[in-house]
Amino acid sequence: MTKFCPNCGKKSDANAKFCPYCGQNLTHKKETSQSSISLPTRSSKSRTHDSKRWWILLVSVIILVIGGVFTYKLYENKQQITAVNKMPKKKLADLTIVYTHQHYNNPSWNKVYHQAMNGNLMVQRHTHYNLNGVNIAAQKGHYIYVINNKVVFSTNKNKANSDSTLTISDGKKVLGTVNPVTAYKEVKKKNWNEFQKVDNIKSFNSNFSIRQLAIFAALSHSADIEQDVNFNYKNNTQDLKYEKGYYILQLGGDGVSQTQFKLNGDELIIKYLDPIGAKDNADAPQKTIHVTVSDLAEKYYQTSEQKAYVDKLAKKLVTQEI
């Protein structure tokens, strides 16, 4: 029996220990199987370490985002406080009008809101005021601000706007209180365009009431109005109302007896029918004049007699709830 040399392939005796041709040892079998190679595997400890690292990274990102939002909110709040503190009282009145209209369904404030949106806005500062027969006194250290002789709000005169409190009233009852910064934030979020529209309206700050201004407007084109005022007063006939952006004073039964007016800053815009030169009152053309309240006051409210006359007629006007 023969066997083959695994090295040179030649035949050798079956009992031979070495190949006679190449000397290959024939007593050991050549390992033909290849040792399996084991690939390194990641330990569970390593995987846990990587997982922790990702969680740390995620938490760090979340903290950075929250910190950024918080920092921005602080900056935004500081900017809003600065804006409120820079507000003159007229602008604070604008803010109060829009905020109150947004929060309270109050007829008096709703009327003022629509008047302001139509360009008619008058803000007066007082410590005491008689509002439609109701005596209102400011608390110690406070001012009251009367808007269009209709509604009031008060603030602390010794504090910055942001540290004060708006007390909102229709003259008969307090509707509520609010910090101006809170009101500013809510208006900016929901009604900013309305606030800007009202804020663009010039305001006339004076101590003249709407009734007194009505007498000024009537006197600007008619010297004799006392008889008609007394007649309406005696018969409780309404002669002063507000409609479509204008106050309307009706002192007689025809159009010629009507005076329309509205405020635009210190200017009074007055409309009336001028019968001079017309065939009859029905053909009287409408005239519009622009005159400052200062000029009207200088003409009709200088002497003690003039003041007494205007005040007497103003008190007798029978008004709509305006």
C-alpha cells in the first residue's frame, strides 16, 4: 500500500515516515482546516456608555434651547416695560381704550372706542371731576384722566407707568384694574393695529367739556342760540347727540339749525348749512370750517360774562348718552 507525499505528491511506502524525494514528514496530517477568526464584539458596557453620551448631548441641547427662550423673554419683557414707561398719558389713554374694549362689554367705553376710531378723542387730566352728574375724586397721589367727557381711568402720578395700576371706570362703577405692561402685552398680541390707529389720532387736552365745545361750534356761525337752547331745555328735547364720527347739535326743527362738529387735536371741524344768499333754507349749501379751540375760547370765553353765558347754555343742553 502506498501513500502520497502531501508536499511533492509522489508515491511513498505506506510505512515510510519521511518522503524519500523531498523529506516531508509523513507521520503528521497537514492541517487543512482554517482556524475560525472571531471578530471583536462591543461589550454591553460600551453600548451603555454611548447611550449615556447621547442622552447628555440631548439634554444639553434642550437646556440651551430653554435658556435661549428664557433669555429672549427677559429681553422682550424689558423692552415692553421700557415702551410703557415712555408712554405719555395720551398714549396710555389710547392703550386703555383698546384694552377696555377688548375686555369689557361696557356701553360707555364702547362708545368712546368708536369715537376714537373715528378720529374724535379728547383726554383731560384732573384730580376732581363731575362726570355726567357723578363727582369723581382721585385718590391721594393719583390723577384721573377723562376721555371724551365719558369715561375715566386713573394712575399713580408718583410712579412709573410700569409700576402703576390702571383703574378703569365708566364714572358709575369700577370695571377693573390692570398693570399697564400687562395691558400692553395683550393689546400687542391681539389688537395692535387698532391701538396704532387710535394712537395716530391727535388728542386735545383741555378743560372744555363736549357741551361747552358744542356752544362754541354753534356760536361760530350763529350769534343767537339762547332762545333755542332754552326752548329745548324747557321741553326736554334732545339737542346734542353723537353720530357717525360727529357730535350733532340740533337747536331747531330744520337743517339750518343743526351744527355738526368733531375734534382733531386742538382743531374743531364744524359743519353747518349757510342760508345766506340761498332762496330758502332747503337750498342752503353746507359749509365746513376749521378753527382751533384756542381761537374759539379767545373769542367766546374770555370775560367773566362770556364764561357765565357759555357755561349756562352748556348746562342746559339735553344730551343723548354720549
